[in-house]
Amino acid sequence: MKNDINRQFRLKARPQGRIRKSDFDLVEAPIPEPGPGQALVRNVYLSLDPTNRIWMSDMDQYMPPVELGAVMRGGGIGIVVKSNSSAYKVGDQVTGLVGWQDYTIAGETVETGMGVIPKGLPVPLTAMMGACGITGLTAYFGLLELGQPKAGETVVVSAAAGAVGSVVGQIAKIKGCRAVGIAGGKEKCRHLVEDLGFDAAVDYKAADWKERLVEATPDGIDVNFENVGGEIMEAVMARMNLFSRMPLCGMISGYNTDQPMRADFSPILMRRITVRGFIVIDFMSKYAEGSMQLAQWVAEGKIKHRETIVDGLEEAPVAVNKLFDGENIGKLIVKIVDPANV
């Protein structure tokens, strides 16, 4: 790879169904020069998330869709290599919306700013994208602020072997709850119970998964941390208790279709379920508090994390489909370059 160019994936077409490499143009652009109050960041890790698929679509969403011809939006971690800003020093590790590219410009406004990762944290850098980063914060605030779990209650989380779901279940255990995860495949279910300490795991690929869900939730469900939607969401809602809570984080099962997702919402009325959709940026003012608590739990071994790491920026358009095919365990990350070589 040339070291004097900035490779960029620019959105060429809005995906129809699965994301394809042909939906992007991979272009070579000059490395940008930081202006006053700006810093040049060498991107080292790129976060792949279900929301990438939403951003590619021209649909009603919480941020403007990525425009055709624009660099694909994406979160990640980078290292400051030039700075004309007092907010950033050369060598700082920063996190924010870096985009699917080798280099990005960090500014000092809300729209262009990045967070400087504190030095000396007792966790690996990749954890600042997963368990201690945005996905961990999604689990933290969604469960604790909206799910409000109480000791002895049953918490169910779908897509439980993913970056968010795996943290949700472990926080539930820290809070004294029964944690039940729904995941696809025997290995993922084994990982949830044996490695992460979930009380039970339900393999939705098994023919009798609905019966197993009943067995795993003998006292019903008090909190449903919903990541999937569709049939799984309906089955869980049918088990939810009176005045239970349902933080709605995502509905990944419908992201690759053009059809609106349908669901039987009658349990919401009959069981008086509180449903609250949320995006992690709703809690931006509390990020520091959440990150410090998560880092402490990771350092103490109370939260374990795992990453699926793909090498090479050029792999991003193909690798992102692992999220929808269920091929990743934990946080899905693209390593653009080894941080030690920056």
C-alpha cells in the first residue's frame, strides 16, 4: 500500500438486500492537511456495526443517510499524526466517526470532534470500541437506564453473542439477575454460558427454540433487551411479565429487506410493557461515567470481551455482512493498520 495516499470507500449505490463491494468505489485521494484547530488522524481500527446498513439506506433515521459519492460513515479509533489544535496532541489515541478510510480530520466542533482516549487504561485498545466503547455504552445505558433490572429478575437479550448483547447479559449478572441469551448456533450458546456466565442460552437455529425459551424463563421475562425484532421479538414478548420493560436497541433481522417489519404488539397492551427505543447518543453527556465503570468491570474480570478482527480496510464491505450472517462473536472490527506501526 502506498503511504502517501488516503484510500476511501465512497458509497456508490444504496444496497438492495445484502451489502456488496460493488455498492462502493474504492478511491485513492490525497492525504488531507489539517487546518487551524484541526488534527490529522491515522485510522487504525474501524468498527463494523448493524447501523452501517441503516446509514447506507435512504430511509428515515437518527442521522442523515450517507450521500452517494461520500465517504462511508463509520466509527473507529485512530492516532493523531499532525495537529494544529490544542485539543489533540501528536500520539493521542482518539475515537469517533473516522469513516471507511485511512486518514480523517478531527476538529473542535461537536460535528467534527473526537474523544481522546485516556492514557493508561487497564484494557486493550480494541476494548475501547467494544466492551468499553460505544457498543458497551449501548448495553450499559440501554439496560440500566431503560431496562432498570432488579436483583432476582429475568433479563433476556437477543443477538446475545454480539458486541452489545454479550455485555448486556454480563451487566445483568452483575446486578443479580438471571441472564438468558438468544444466539445462533451451539458454539455461540456454549460461549454465553461457559465463558460469559449467562444462566441459559437459547439457540434460535434449533427446531424447538421456542420451547427452550419457555424452559429458560420459568418465571417469565422482566426485561427484554431487543436487538433482533421479527419472530424472535414476538416470542420473547409472549413471555414478558406484567409491567416488564423492553429497551429497543435494534431490529437487525429486517435491515436487509425493503419491507416494513410487522409484529404482534398485543402483549404490550395486555402486559402493560414499557417499550423505549433508544440510540446511544441519547446518553452522550454520561459517556465518561459509563466508560469508566465498564473499564473497571473489565479490569476486575466481571465483564469478559471478545473481538472478531478482520485485517485490511479493503475487506470492510464484505466483512460487514458477518453481522447479518451471524459469523462474528463479540465486536466486529477491521484492523486498518497495526497501531505500533503508526
